Amino acid sequence: MTFEPGVIPHEEGLHDDPYLFFFRGDEILVIEDAEGPKVPKAGFLEERGIRVPRDTIFIGTLDSVPCYLAVSEGLDIKESGLQDTRILFSGLRSLLGFFDDELFRTAGIASQTAYWLRTHRYCGRCGRRTVLSENERALVCSRCGLASYPRISPAIIVAITRNRKILLARSRRFRTGLYSVLAGFVEPGENLEGCLQREVLEEVGITVTDIRYFASQPWPFPHSLMIAFTARYSDGEIVPDPSEIVDAGWFDKDMLPEIPPHGTIARRLIDWFVDTKR
Ligand SMILES: [Zn+2]
């Protein structure tokens, strides 16, 4: 699958039955059959009596099929089974690993856009209602003209190794038992390396060296861009910051605790460590 983002629909695609990325709060409408969860097309929903809102927003094309975003706060769909097909709202995170990578990326874009629409209804400068621009992805104030664009929050994530061990930590936000690599948001005025050094020192009290870029991943919860690095331990003893970290330690690749699922960049970093530190 290939997603091409867009703001204005192509003429030739207008008559195709579009995919509908339909959000209620943070949850997306999916249809589920024996093959797993899918994003529905608008026609499928209409056939089943689910009214598609009029104010849908074009977000691009997936394999040339138009994709529209719809947001409904009030829609109540009975999670019903119809000929082995279920229609339900699902948290996007729980679809990780079930959707094709490109479909998950598209759903992530739709989710970030829906979040942005929900949180920028009014102008941040004068408080008047905003309206969607017709030629770019922007919400524009109907009085003072201030334009708001979808927000992206960069965050670093780092695999720190020390000889044949990796540093993993349990955040206060994690469910019980889960450990991962360290991560943190970039602050104004910081470059990525500076952010990385600060986060590592703040969260576990050590310094690192040999910082190398690894990969990046858009992470639509709600609007991050994760920029991943590897680094080597330099100095200090692990002292977790109790306001953020419950526990942290050096782990051998044969003695790993519960780690994040496939599809996350944290897991890619940990898999890289397992594959390279023999
Ligand atoms: Zn304004």
C-alpha cells in the first residue's frame, strides 16, 4: 500500500468509494472479519445504515483510493455482528501489528489530524472560531487570520549500551512489568544530541558518548516524531529520577524483561541490540 498525502482531492478519484477514517475521540471505526481489522469504505457503512457526516476532510489517497477523515463525538454504534463482520471503535494503538505499516501510518495521520481539529476549534490569539483552509492543512481564525498548523512534537529515544548490556527502565506511565529504552521530548532551543544527554542525565543520572542516529518514526499518540539513537555508556551510576522512573538497570540480551511490542521504534532499538551484541 502507498499513501499520498493531499489537501485537495484529485478530480479523477472523486467517484471512487473512499476509505473513511472515522474517529470518535481517540478511537477509530474499524470493521473486523476473519482476516482481521480493516478501515471501512464509505459505501460499506452507508449500506449498513451508518450515516457518514457531511463535513469529511480529504487527507490523501491510499493506492489511488481517496481517504477521508470524519470526526464524530456523538456517534453511537452498537458493536454488532453482521454476517461474521463486526463494526466497532478501536484504540489506534491496539491496531499496531494488525494493520499493514502503510495503513497504520495513514491511520496515524488521520488520528493526528482529528486530534488537531478537536484541539484548535478556537483561535489561540483572539478566541474566535477557526475555519479549515481550502488550499493547505491549516485552521484559520475567522477574525484575526491567525493560522494554526498540525503540531508535531519531536522526541528522542535512545538505546544505551555498556559492554554487552542495555539500559532499560520502567516509566511510571508503563503498565506493570514493562521496561523500555529512555525517551523524552525536545525542549525549545535544544538540538537532538543535547536533548538526549539531558534526558539521560535527568532520568537515570549517567552520561553517554558515541551518539549515533538510528532511525525515526512518526508516533501519533497524539503527535510525536520519535528520533532514535544508539549511544554508549560513559560515566556515572544509575540513579532513577523517582518522579518519572520506577526502576532502571543494565540487562543482558538473554535476560530481558517484558519489552515493547513489534511495530514500535523502541522494539527496533532493542532488537538491534539483541542482534548486534553477541
Ligand atoms: Zn484570532
